[in-house]
Amino acid sequence: MFTVRKWIGLAALATLGGLIITSSPSGPGGDDRLLAAMWLLLVPLTITIGGLAGEAYWSRWLALAAGVAVLPWGTALALTPTYGHSALPRLLLLGASLLLLLSLTGRSMFARYEGSAGGTAWSGRLMGLVRWTIICNVASVLSLYLFVVAYDYELAWQFAILATLFGGLVAGVLLLAKGRTVGILLVALCSVCFVPVGSLFVWQEATYPGEAVLFAAIFLPGVLTAWASLVAFGRPILRFLSAP
């Protein structure tokens, strides 16, 4: 059963890569920054596929993060009228994200990936919260990357703030993956800052309420898991901050 589920996950990741490639068979040319940014996502996607095939413990996090990141977009696109265009790519996008989440979650998948990793012990209720904090905030990193790279900012400070949050989330997630308590603090701090920054961005840029809902669906899992981890590990973090 493990092998079947792993191959389903690999097929779902390959589907996401195929959708990026077929969105522009000629490659990321011209002035379309969003398309160029999407093509660059093929790099971590390829690394994730290789890691998942080789059963590297971190690859399950990246694959699940791809599912979490894509699910809101896939759902929104699947519910949007096609206006004569084929609905197949949208359905494939939604289906791939759901398959990633369904095939790679569960105790057997955890035992084969993080459960067999040396160093940090990833088992236990609180460590499960840390794992999902990593997964959901990697998903936030992937989505925030598109906003930072592809969006046309009228004011430089908007780009600077989002880029700073992007860098902070990347650093925090890497520290969490290494089992460092300070990673929780950094991810939680970025999540706290993201609420007013994201609210301002939506207020200025959203053209209809659905865009605000989509924005919240994309980033809320990362914010909530970061805050939950901060509460759960409050005492160790206080000891870390009060240490000489």
C-alpha cells in the first residue's frame, strides 16, 4: 500500500509540473513575469519528486506543502466559469492537490519518511503540530513567492515588506526543519506581521470579495499553525529568550 500511495503522490506532482509546462509550451518568454515565476517552480518541484522517490524525509513535507498551496487555487479555478475554454486543466489542478493530501498523509507515510529520519524525533502530538507548521508555511512561502516575483508593485515599500516576510518565513521554516525552537518564534513573528500586511494588500488590490476569500484561504493555514505552535511551545521559547 505504501508503494501505491507513493506513486500516486509522484504522479500528482508530475501532473502539476505538466500543467506548468503546457501553460506555455514555448517556455517562459516575453514580459509575463507570472509565467516565468511558475516555470521557476519546476526546480523545487523536480527536487521534491526526486526526494519523494528516494524517500527523503523532507520530501513529504514539500509534497504536502504543494498540495496545501495549490488546493485553494484549484478550487477557485474549478468553480470559475470556463467561458468556452477546456475545464480539464483546472480539474487536473484540483485533483492533483487533493491526491497529494490524501496519498501522503497518515501514519504509514510518516513512518516511512520522517519516522525513519535521524536526528530530531518527529513523533508525538506536539511534533505533529510542528510538522504541519512546516508544511503549511512552506505552502505560504510558495504562494508568497509568486506575489513577490510576479506582482507589479506601484510602491517600492510594498515589495520590500513582502520580500522581507518571504525571507523570514524561509529562514524560520529551515530552522524548524532542523528542530530549532527559534524557528517557531521567527515563523510566528512573520505570521503576526502578515495579518496587517495581507489585509492592507487585499484592501488595496482585491476587486471583488472572492479574491479576499482566496487570499485568506491561501495563507490562513500557515498563520494558524504558526500561532498554535507558539502557544504550544511558549515555555521553551520564553526560556530561550530569557537565556543569558
